[in-house]
Amino acid sequence: MKQTPPYPLIAKCLANQSTPQDDIELLAWRNALPENENLFAELSAEWELANKDLSAKNIIPDKEKIWNKIQKQIQPLVISYPKSFVIRVASIAATVALIIGLSISFLVNDKIAEIPTLTSTFIAPDGQKSQLVLADGTKVWLNSGSTLTYTNKFGEKDRAVRLKGEAFFDVTKNKDLKFIVNAGKVNVVVHGTAFNVKSYPADDNIAVSLLRGKVDVVSSENSESIALLAPGQRVVVGKKNLTSKIEKCDADIDGIWRLEKLKFEGATIAEVAEKLGKWYGLNIEVKDADKFQKYWFTVKSESVQDILKSMNGLHPIHYSINGNNVEISSR
């Protein structure tokens, strides 16, 4: 007789939250039929691929074939980049976390109760990038070392996301629901537009560059307006006291990383080192920065060695590469 897979036990086991009695019951099911063990092996392999350190709390799923049913409710679409931009594992990890988190809402009697407010986080690891499409159709590109967090209520009562790092947003218009990006000390409030936000935890400033549309940058503490941007403008906000400076910019260049290339036009060595470090996932240290000239060049698929050689051709430099650490100094 075909046995119903004990999805609650499987989920608890994969999340390392099973009790000894749970393990005994699950082992009995696995040993009952070869196909049971095969199913468990497949689910275990997918979980392991997603994230070896992934953990979830309060996992109490209660419905047959719950994984498939929950997966149908997952609204974001994740698009992975090829080659160095691949974040397949990170994307799967985020999806699995969402699947397990949403399983809390499934109760007995074959009825689905109201889903509690839960969060999902997408990650672009160092040296990699990702693209995702939110439930409202908004496209988001995450730069290296960045995270985007939102709740499963996104698109219902609000369109709020939290960003740590850098992201480019192409927001779908919605007159009824503003799209809000929380970037720490500031919120970026829009209806439908395209813009770049840079707010890494280690940075002293938050930068917002507007490509098209209109955005209002406000304090996340008291909602006071800091800057109302027009296309081709960038605001740089100090995290410490929210001082701001609005300047002209080429927002296409600020967000060009999403198109798998970097472009430097009169960039200082500090700017070059910062962007290259994130691009390749490296720690780049520059000595005697004031002795360097400015740089004009574009990065596409070249290796970091090729880039450093090209920089040396533009302005003579010394450089060394030791694992993930790069040191640059002037000649």
C-alpha cells in the first residue's frame, strides 16, 4: 500500500528541529519502501544544495504534498546570471527558506488558514549578482554583497522592501501603493520609476541615483523629506546626521553594473578599488592614493589580472594578488 509522505517530519528533519521520536518515525517510513528513501534523498539533496547552513524556525507543516502547494504561492521569480554572476545556490536557499517559512500557515482539515507575516531574504554573495522579479512585476538587480528583504504581505497592503548593499530598481507603477525601499537611515518612496540605491553597512553615506520618474528620499525615523530627485540627479546622504548633497549624475553609469559591466569616467583610484573589489569579491588596498591619476575604462568579462595590467598601461602601478587580497601602489 502506498504511504503518504510525512512531510511535517521531513521538514523538521531537514531544519534540524526533529525530536528523537520524530527521527524514529521518519526512519520507519524511509525503510518501509524504496521509493520513500528515494524521495527523502531527493529532498535532502535539494536542501543541501540550497544552503548547508540554512535553518528555519517554527516549522509545523500539516498538509499532504505541502511543498508543491506552498511553492505555487511563491510569487518572486529569480533569474540567475551566468558565469561569475551565478547565484543559483543563494537563490535556491532563499526560496527554500520561504517555502519552509510559509509552511507554518498550513493547518489540519485540508484548509489553509491566514498566512502570518513572514519574511524572505534574497542574497547576492560577494563577487556575484542576482536579479529577481517581485510579485508586482518590479525588477530588482542586487549587486555583490547585498541583501533584499520583504514580507509575504508584499503587494497586498504595502510594497515595502529593506535593502542592505546596492540595488537597481525598475518599479512597476501602482497609484494605490507606493513602493518604499528602506536603506537604513532613509526611505526611498516611489510610485513607478527606475533608480539605483547604494547603502552598504560599511559605507558612511547612502547614495540614490534617479534614471527616470521621480523619487522622494525621506528620513526613516521621522519621514521628513531629505531630497526630491529628478532624472539625472543623485543625492548623497550622510548616515551620521543625514546631511545631504544633490548633484548631477549619469544614473545609467551608476547602475550599469546590472548590465554585467562597469564604466569609469574620471574615477579616482579609491572609486576604482571599491567597485572592482565588489565586482570580483576581493579586498583591494590602495597605498598612496593621492599619487594616482584618474581613470577612464570599461570592465566587462576581463579577469582582475587583465584589469590591473590595463591600469598599469594607463598609469604605471605596482600590484600584487594574494588570494582574495589585492594591494596596489603607485610607481
